[in-house]
Amino acid sequence: MSIAIKITLNEKLYLRDPQETSLGKNIIKESIILIDEIGFEAFNFKKLAKAMGSTEASVYRYFENKHFLLIYLVSWYWEWVSYLIDIHVMNVKEAKKRLKIIIETLTYASKDNPSIEYVNESILHRLIIAEGMKAYHTKQVDKENTEGFFINYKSLCDKIADVILEINPKFPYPHTLASNLFEMANNHIYFAQHLPRLTDVKVKGEDYQEVEEMLEYYAFKLLKK
């Protein structure tokens, strides 16, 4: 079953909002599948158009280039995770319990149902793990930052940092811990799947329990709670 959610993203990322049309939604859907399949380096709009049964020109009406499309997809994921956190912690008063729920959400956001029809969250999660850092590990990052391209990630980290400070108001690095929890969740799933000597956790299929336990260990040891 699908749900009707419109994720709000920076208008400078696109020429026309893909969430407003069936073609735009198809661009999102097929780009996630294709980037996951062939990798971002091999991905281009010509291949995307062929996969969609459309034209390159139609894709360029929505996105200036593939880099902006990647930032759009990554930003969509950041905002989706933020939305899930809001839903899951809505009636939870204890900050420590909220942080545990946040860690679980960071680890398992792809498994939440019902899904949005034009976004396969499981495939998007794989894309984020493998390609997500390429959205902002670029020479253009400072310019793009001034354009507000990464505001969704900053807002997500602010949300997590606020909970961290509720648990320990004197903790000196709340945003550092917040961003590290997100990055570690993705990096150690990737390491476990592809570079196992770089991590101590094991991943079986889409069972990320050891990753979740590791994040909890780090967070609460640092917070001394």
C-alpha cells in the first residue's frame, strides 16, 4: 500500500518538480533503480531515458545534470528519515528512548511501510550506502552549500543533536555525534558487505541488528548514559 507524501526539497536542485507529474515520478523511480544497478559513474541521462522508454530531452526538463539528480535523491532520503523519526518518537517522552528509536530508524529506514509508490526505499537505501557521499564529497561542495543544497541533512542532524543534548546537556559534540551516527550506519553496512576487515559487525541480507547495536554502544558510551 502506498502513501501520499510530498517531500519538500530545495527548488534549485531541479528545473521542474518531479513530484508534480507522472513523468517526473518515473524519473525518480527509474533513476534509483538504474544508479543502484550500474553505479553513479556509469549512469547518464541517455541510459535513464532508454530505461524509461522516454527521451533525454524529457529528463533534462527536470534536472540540469546527473549530479543535481543525485543530490535530489540523497536529499529525499535525508528528509524521509527525518519524517520517519518524527512519526516514531511523536509520543515518546524519555530522551534516551527517543535516541534508541532514532538509531533504529537510521539503520532500518528502508524497511518502513507503507512505501511511497514511486520510491523503492530498499533500493534507495542501497544507493545511499554506496553512492550517497558522492553528493557532497565534491569540489563544488562549498558553492552548493551556500545554495542550501544540504539543508535537509543539516536539519536531520539538528533534530538528532537536540535529543543528544536532552540526554546530556554538557556533551560537547552533539552535531558530530549526530552526523557520525548517520554515516556510521551506512558505512558499516557497506563495509560488512564489501570490505569486512574494516568493521567488526556482520550483516546478513537486510538484517542490520549488529549495526544498530554498535551505534547504540558508541552513542551511550560517549554520552555516559
